[in-house]
Amino acid sequence: MPQTYFYINGPSDRRFPEQELIRLDKAGYTVVLGRVAVDNVQPFVGTEERVALNGLLRRVAPGDEIVVLDLPCLGSSARDVLSTLLKCRKERIAVRCVEFGNVDLAGRPEPQAVKMLRALVRLETTTRSERSSTSLKLARQSGRPTGRPGSLSEQDRDEVIGLLGEGVSVSEIARRFETSRQTIMRIRAHRAPPRQRPSSR
């Protein structure tokens, strides 16, 4: 028989979510405490760090349902919430949110609320991409360095070149500086002196 589970992310200053349970009761749900999972984390904490939620998602079976009070219970952003809903859809777990009535947010056809989430995710992606492109363009115009900063300081790089000149292996140098072989090889390629052309005389 399908089971109904409840997930609550309550304030960190009180462990028993009494007010949230009252709201679920008023919404018409019969709450069984043994099927209630509670996290006490800030709303900006992503789902991957919500211990109780992840435990609940492992516990529920296909055909069961999860009830939450509002969308922030399902994630820290539109993308995070959508990811949770799609995961539940894949596992055939219904998700109902009191904030949106009795609709199954993980069901088919896709509810309007989920379509709005998709639109928000696209907006976030476009905005982030535009912001990144603009920042990169401004940095190049002002002569600031772009790209990922080097993992080793200029002094470290000089020491790397010195060790390479002494015949120390790339692997050994990478171990000493606690970095990757690729980093050492990039330094070698970038700092290597140009080859002398053979004299025509």
C-alpha cells in the first residue's frame, strides 16, 4: 500500500517542528511521526547537504508520496528544486506541496508550477552566461588576467624550472609541490628557453 511521507526543513533554533506539523494537519494530512523527516538547515543549503531529505529519498518506494509545505523544502534554488522533482519523477515518487494544493509536482502531465521552474532555470542560465561573458570582456579590455589562476606562485615556478634543470622528474616535482604532473609540464612548456637554431656557418 502506498505510503505518505513528510519532509520539513525547520528553523535551526528548535528541533521539534510543532508549527509545521499543525500546518500539515490543517491542510488535511494525517501525519504519522514515524514517516516525518526533519532537517534544520538554512534555506540556501543545497539538497545534497540535507541529510534527512536524502535519507527520506532513499527510504520511499515507487508509488509513495512526499509532502512538503513549500518549494524551498525541495532545494535552495529553482535548479535545485527542479532536480529534486525530476529525481522523484524518475523513481515514480509523487511530490505534493501544500503551497500549491494537491497537485503532484513530479507527475505527468507536467504541472504549470514546474513549467515555471523550468523557465526560471533557463533565465538563471542565460543571465549567468551573459554576466560571465561581460565580466570576461571587461577584464580583457582592462588588461586584467583571465582564466583560472595558477596553482603555484612565481617563486614556486622558478624552483620548478630549477629542479627540472637538475634532472628531477616531473612526478617527483609534482609530489614535492603537491600539485599535478600536468601543472609541472605546463610550467616547463611555458618557461622553457627557446631552442637555438643551428648556425649556418
